[in-house]
Amino acid sequence: MPDQDRISQLFADCIAGSLSEEDGRLLEQLLSTDEGIRKKWMEYEKAFESGSSRRVLEGIDTDQAWSLVSQRIVARRKGALPWRNRWMVAAIAAVLLAVFSFGFGNYFFSTPETSDAGKMNGNSDVVLELWSGERHNLVDTAQGTALIRKASASSQRPGAFNTISVPATREYHFMLPDGSEVWLNSSSKLQIPASFQTSSRDVFLKGEAYFKIANHAKFPFTVHADSLDICVLGTEFNVNNFEGVQIVTSLFSGAVETRIGGDRIQLSPGYEAIATKEGLLSREFDPTTTATWRSGIYHFENEPLERLLPVLERWYGKRTRITDPTLSATKLSGAIRKTDSITVFLENLKTTADIEYRFSGDTLLLSYTLPK
């Protein structure tokens, strides 16, 4: 059966009058065979037909709607033509989807079926695995903090680690035994020595995390991210180790020293270190757009589409594939909000960058939209 985002889009296209013949047959089949979808469609249609909802739609200034959508994502692809009339229906569909998707989502999130994220990752829970093999599904900050502190206090096993793993679509915030705070991004993992003590504060990161380190001047805190070591005392910084080809350490306050091989860079607040196989370099960064993933926002500026796909996979639990190789280099600027349905972002791609999308099972396929 199509997933939540696909069915949401069928609803929006039907209301907007842009449903294709093939999608029309699919929606008809779903409505005739699934009582839950049929009930939700009736609520959706009723909400649209209500006076207040119609006033919302009829009150939309199409120029303003276009402006709002285009501000979300700006395509940099050379030669893109502004086929504005063709885009307007899609823009209105995106507005409709944003208005009605919350109620629709309640149905899907309350069903007993495993979500796409769970299918892709095998587990949608944040998991703490102790060195002994004991596993705990973590529900909130207090639980994880208490379990890590207890495990650290009771263990005297050098070389053993406790590991927190965060799956796609999730994030997790917790405290280490020394009072330091950690925010782990989706699809990330942090290894903490089972005998974590203030005299040896070393952790090992895969993925991305934001650290707020408790100040213990005599006991430096070290983050190990592949071949990069980040040594700190008391500070706040973000480490992004997702791409594999580079590790980015962004310093918000305090001071850190990054080390890789024989290279060392001391960072001041507002600067970040980029570690690659060639060595280290530093540059300024914008603190208003860096590490905003903690607030559920991913900012991108003049970024190739292929670099956005891993973000979609981590945040929405979707596999992604570009069917046209030339599409990978399309430059985009804007923001993704995690609280939005993935379809809102995809509709923006469609309306501003001529990028078509469809779902095949749990895989998102992207291609160019051909002019009509």
C-alpha cells in the first residue's frame, strides 16, 4: 500500500484538480478497499467543503502563494524557465497539503503498521546498548541519562563501550555522567566508555552531534570522529561526520583544538574546522543556520541536490534515487522543516526547480519535469 506521504499527495492533487488518470485509478482503488483511508478522505473532503476552509483557499493570493513557495527553495539550475501558470496548480496543492496534513497524519501514526522509517532501519527506537549486551529502548532524556550514569558508576572495564544509536527520523538529547549535554542527530551513533570518568572523557561519534561540555579544566573532553580528534575544556560545538569525505567542527562558544595526523587548528567561536584527507582548514560560519537541525530545520545555500538526499533519508526514513544523472548537480537554496510532510518539500522542488517525484515502494525517485 502507498505510504502516508503518497496518499496525502493523492488527496491534495484531487482537491486541486491536478490528479492524473493513473493516480485517479489508484485513489479510487484505495477508497474502495481501505475503510480507514475512505473515512479519512470523507473528513478531508468535508473539511475542504466547510465555509471556513473554503475561505482559506479562496482567500489565497496566488501571487503571494507563489512568492512564499519560491522563497522556500530557489533553483540555481542554468536555463530553468519560469512556466508560472503550470506551477500554480502545484503551489496551491502544496498549500492545501500543509493545511490538512496534520489531521491526516494522525490516522497513519495511530495505525499498528510499521512506518517506512521502521522498515528501512529495522527499528524506529533510540537504543542504548551496554557493553554487556543488555539493550534499552530510550523514551526520554531522563531515562537515557540515568541508565548511562548507572552503567558508568558500576563498570570498571577498560576498553568496553556503551553505545547510543539514533535511527532515521529521530533525534535524542541526554546528559553524560560529568554533566555534559549531547544532542544526537538522526542516523547517528555515540560510543561512551563503560568506565567513563571525569579523568578520561573520551567519546566516539558516527554521524552528527551537538555538544555542550561541562567545564572541568583538569580533565579535557575529547570527541573522536574517524581520524579527527577534537579536544575541549568547556564549550559548545557541533560535529558533522555524515559525508565521509570531510568532518566539520563548528564552534559556538569556548575553545577547541582539532587534530588530524600532524595538523592542528585552534578554533575561536564563529569558526569551523574542515578535516579532509588533505588535512585541516578553517573558515567562518553562520551560527544562525548551522546546527539548526536541533530545532528541526535544515538550511542549505547553493547546495547540489545530491547532498540533500541523505538529509531526506535521515529525517523521513526514505531511500532516495535520482533517475537522471544530470539532476544531481542542480543547485538549490532554502530550508527543510522536519515537522512538514516530505511532500511539502517535494512539491516545492517541483514548482521551483522542475523536479518530478514519485514513490516506488519505500524509495523516492526524482527526475526532471518535461515542459508541456
